[in-house]
Amino acid sequence: MSIERECRYHPGREAVVECQKMEFWYCQECLDICRACTDPCLYCKFRRECVIWELCRQEARKRCKEEAVSGQQY
């Protein structure tokens, strides 16, 4: 049996959700650990209807703040 859509980070695993902006697919584990939002700090025209963003919004915002702070230190 072949997998119809594979996870970007876990080849061989079935993907359950797609990033519409980047057209990447992600498995349930990536969604659970909020690794599926590829560019949470950048504009995305799909964000209003994005399942990934809705489930990972808090973690994504935290990552953006951390990146902004670490970027200012250099």
C-alpha cells in the first residue's frame, strides 16, 4: 500500500494537513508539536482559514518573539 501524501519531515508517514502557502504536507506528530507552520513570522494570505495556524497560534507567536529577540542580539 502506498502513501498518497507524505510528511515533509517524516518521509514514509501519511500526511494529514497541508500548508497552503508552501504546499507542504505534514503528519499528525508535526501538527501536535507545532512544527507544521513553515513561516509563522511572515505574512500568509491563507492564515484566516489555516488549520495549522489555528492549532499552533500560541506556539508560533512564541517562536516569532524568540527569533526577534535573538536577531536583535547579533
